[in-house]
Amino acid sequence: MLGLKLATDPRWVNIVETNIEEILTDHAWCEQKAATNAITIITLNSEHEDLVTDLLALAKEELEHFEMVHEIIKKRGYKLGRERKDSYVNELYKFMNKGGNRVQSMVDRLLFSAMIEARSCERFKLLSQKIKDPELSKFYHELMISEAGHYTTFIGFARKYGQDVDVDKRWKELIDFEAEVIQSYGKSETIHG
Ligand SMILES: [Fe+2]
Ligand SMILES: [Fe+2]
């Protein structure tokens, strides 16, 4: 799906179902991080008017997702736990070339963002198909569609503004890197765990 090399083991959903409160807390913070990341990209690349426009809309959608998850948490009498670390994302972050020029840095951050959207989308799809809870199944189906759109936005801007960078080559390298990283995951009740 979306170019990913490895599919998540469907048994991950069984792990998730053992602790819905935990997956919702982790998920809420994923949405917060997605909103924060979009604002960081805007901050670093403010000269591109269309990028600023589209990423402002994207950041708002991520905040709406955060709010939607929080509403489900409240409705069910759960508590939003403290912010969770996302070690999958932290490992992916290491791929980014921090010493390059501004264009290279922008391309890497856009591709990093697209990759997280792609994997989140894959996880949401699996949840929507396998989770027994009908409300969550419908919810994750809706989010899957939204995150697939975000993936397209990030990839699109990487291609548009990455003129001097071989974006397709870099994306392929990231796909290979992600396939290595993800092998250690799929074992806990977190969105990327
Ligand atoms: Fe989202
Ligand atoms: Fe997203």
C-alpha cells in the first residue's frame, strides 16, 4: 500500500484490542505530532505560498483528528494519558540528512512526513477492516482516507520544490530504510508500535 514494502501483521489488531484506552491515547498524540510537524515545515519554508496554504489546511485537519480522538476518549470514560514517545517515528527521523542545503532538508522532511502518513494509513486501513468495535472501524476508515490525502500533499511538494534533488531516488531509499525499521514493530498497542 502506498509503496510500502512490508504489510503489518494483522495480529497487531488483536494486541490493540486488548487495550483500547492505550491505543486512543497514543493515537491522539500522533495527531498532535502531525499537526506540529506541518507547522514546522511551514516555519522552515514560508516562501512557498501554496505549500503554506495547503499545510495550514493539513495542520487544521490533524488538530481536528486530535479533537475527534479526544472526544471518543471522553465519551468512553477513558483518560487522555501523557504524551507517548513514538520510537518508530524517532527511528525514521534518523534518515533525514541534517547537513544538506535547504532544498535537500525540505525534501527529506516532506518525504519523512509522507512516509509516516503512508504507514499510518496502512495501520488505519487494517484497523478499519479487523477491529470488532463498529464505531472505531468506521472512524479509522474515515481517517485512512484523510491521511492518504496528506501523503499525496507531502509527496507532491517534495516533487515540486525538490528541483535539484533526485526525489524518486531519495523516496526509494526511504522506503527501503522504513522496511528495515518496521520489522521491529507490530507488537504493541500503539499506532506505529
Ligand atoms: Fe491525522
Ligand atoms: Fe495526516
